[in-house]
Amino acid sequence: DTAVSQTPKYLVTQMGNDKSIKCEQNLGHDTMYWYKQDSKKFLKIMFSYNNKELIINETVPNRFSPKSPDKAHLNLHINSLELGDSAVYFCASSQRINNEQFFGPGTRLTVL
Amino acid sequence: GNSVTQMEGPVTLSEEAFLTINCTYTATGYPSLFWYVQYPGEGLQLLLKATKADDKGSNKGFEATYRKETTSFHLEKGSVQVSDSAVYFCALRWMDSSYKLIFGSGTRLLVRP
């Protein structure tokens, strides 16, 4: 069974479009995260939710909006996509914020 | 600010060679330190960790020692296998209420038979 899953795995879209990436974890964790990995492989946290409440919100354009319908899901919606949004986006989860994080396989977003 | 610097890859080794991947950090206070591994097509997995100075983390033959005096956490393995081919990320945990993970840029390891 996949612990942290993301859909889609690959996403190719045009500038200006709106897209969503979904994340689900079946580990029973209460904290979920979104990370962005840029072309230079730097991995940086974007958001974190604990019990559906936003606890980390890094300096991310407000075109990015996370949504947590329940503790097992944290989706990432991106409006008005730009070329610079091309990256690999990783979802992760943990039981409480200071415990080991389990990562999904990533979603490669390409904006043309 | 807090940051992690890793040696650039790729690192290419023959099977059974000795591996060192360098990692140094800049941080206020005493962060926890981690190595994560990403196998092809998969997400990151925690490989090992150390939470205080002089701690040694170890797992699957890999080791890293938390060196406060040199602010380093170098990853080592005595004899690598082809199955160790992956990308390795060094990270620190920011010791404030957010417990954020700060990652290095990753080092790709390629082990040839």
C-alpha cells in the first residue's frame, strides 16, 4: 500500500492555466506538507498543515493555495501558472510536526 | 540564516568503493541533522539522523557523525552497491516552533558494477 500518494505524476500545461495537484496519505498522520524542488534540485518547504490548520506558510505567491479537506488530504491549487512554476512538487506527512516526514513520489509540473 | 551545503554530484563509483558525501551547515543553535535518500521514481526516505553533537546516525551500512566544531554531517559507507544509486539529501531541522526542514541541493550517486 502506498503511504503518501500524489496525482498526477506528470503535469504539462500552458501558461495562464489553473491546475491542482492532489495528495493523500494513509498513515493516519496529522500533519502534511508541500515542498517545491526547483531545477537546481533545491527542495524548499511551501506549506504545512496540522489537523487541517495552516501552520507554515513560506513566502509563496498567493497564486498557490493549499486546501485540506480532511487530515488525510492536502491538495495544492495553482492559479495563472507561470514558467517559473515548473518544478517537482513533493507532498509529505508526519505524526506531529517534529517527527519523521514521509514523502510522496513527486509531481513534475512543466509550464509551457 | 540556516542553510545546508552539499558537494555537487554526480558521484560515480565502482561497486565496493568507499563513499563520502560532504555536508556542512549554517545554523543558529543546535539543529537536528538528517540524511534522506531518493531512489529513482520514488519520494524521499529518511536514511539516518543525529540530534546532538557527536551523535552518530547509521542505517543500511551508511553512517554520519554530527560534528559541531566543523558544522558538518558527512555521509559515509565503506562498500557501496549498485542498489545504492540514488540522490542523497542532507537536511537540518530548524529548532523553532515550526520544526522546518532545510534541505541541501542533493548529490546524485551512481554506482557501476
